[in-house]
Amino acid sequence: MTTRLQEQYTKEIAPRLKELLGCTNIHAVPRMQKIVVSIAMGEAVLTPNSIDRAMADLESITGQKAVTTKAKMSIATFKLRTGMKIGLKVTLRSERMYAFFERLVHIALPRVRDFRGVSADSFDGHGNYNLGIKEQIVFPEIQYESIDKVRGMEVTIVTSAKSDNDARVLLKELGMPFRD
């Protein structure tokens, strides 16, 4: 089952990108490979049950089971030991990736307070885009009454683009609302 955005990419956006970027082959056109949504939780050191609540939120937002991330080294100042659970992440591919991207762009981002677009400078030099969201309540799947704490999350969009400019053109064509 393909999503509306996935069909639009194959039928309209990919041929248009081929012309815009001067690609000789349709397979050389940049595309999204995966989206990684992660939550870093410093408070998990003191309150271990907060991981479970954040996991439920992340799973309802993405529609996929979250994986816990663990500390790689001990830091005594933060009362952190190697192997402690300190975050969550979900990697989305294919249909779920396109469905999440569509909800992010058309539903969640416009619900952000004083939203004027996302920064066009958040590329990493290899064609991947990073976006920080301060509150998980911008997603309609989260009921405001049921959350215990407002948490932020990082969204990383990994593309097959060779340069940041190609990735910027790809995301702009997919509907990402960049600031001018």
C-alpha cells in the first residue's frame, strides 16, 4: 500500500527533480531513505518510569515500536552509568516514512506556536536534514490530558542526495515549509 505522497513523488516530483537537477537517470534523482525520530531523556536517570511514558507517546506518533538508547560511558556528575537507558528512537522507512513526513509537514508543523517555517540551514553537509520539535503535543495523536511532561524530539531526514542543495530542492518539492 502506497501513500499519497509516495505516489506523487514517483509520478510528479521525481521527473521534475530530474529536470531541475540535470540527472541523466531517474534512479540518480535524490529521494528520502529514512526518517529517524529520537527523544533524549536526561530525566530518565532519576525517574526510570518516564521512559515508558515517552515510549508510548513516540509509538503513537510514529506508529512503530520505539527502541531505547543506552549510555555509552559513565559520567559521575550526571549520575549516569554505562548501559543506563537515556533515550528512545524510531527509524521509519517506506510507507510509514512517507505517512509520517506528510503528517509532520501538513499537520504538526503548522500547529507549532508562531510558526514561520523551518530553517533551511539545518543540513549536515551530506544531504541530511535535522529538525527539532519542542513539544510532542503538536501531533494530533497525543492527547494533552494524558501526557505527564512536555518533551521535545529530534527528527532526522536521511536522503540519498549528494549535496545539501540537492536535498533542499528535494524537501522543498515534497512540501517542507522552509523560511525564505
